[in-house]
Amino acid sequence: MTYVITSPCIGEKAADCVEVCPVDAIHDGGATYLIDPERCIDCGACEPVCPVSAIFHEANVPEEERHWIEINRAFFQGG
């Protein structure tokens, strides 16, 4: 399991999450930041600092945002 950044981050990109990630798993994905599922250590440090509540544990991503799980994965897999 991993954490996932979802649509509320679009255009926001406050970067608070980037600063607290101990393993540098959060990267600029263009319109949003995205979390590398291979680097994420599931610590949860990013979730409480997100000013727009865009970060969720993968198991808790709202149904309407679940496609962001694949968006995050695909970005780091090069496609």
C-alpha cells in the first residue's frame, strides 16, 4: 500500500508534502505532485500537511478519485 495524491492538488501544488517526505517519493507531475508507489514507505507524513486534503492512503481514496491510484503509478512507470 502507498499514499496517493488526488485531484484537489491540481493547480495548488503547495509542496508542503514534498518537504516532509523522508524518502523523496513526491515529485512534480506537471499540474499536480505525484507519489512514487515504489519509494513511498507508507509513513503518512504527507497526508496531514496537505492544505487541500488531496492525499489519501490508497485504501482510503474516495471512489470518485480512485483513478488517481493508476495516474500516480503510471507516471513513475513512464506511461
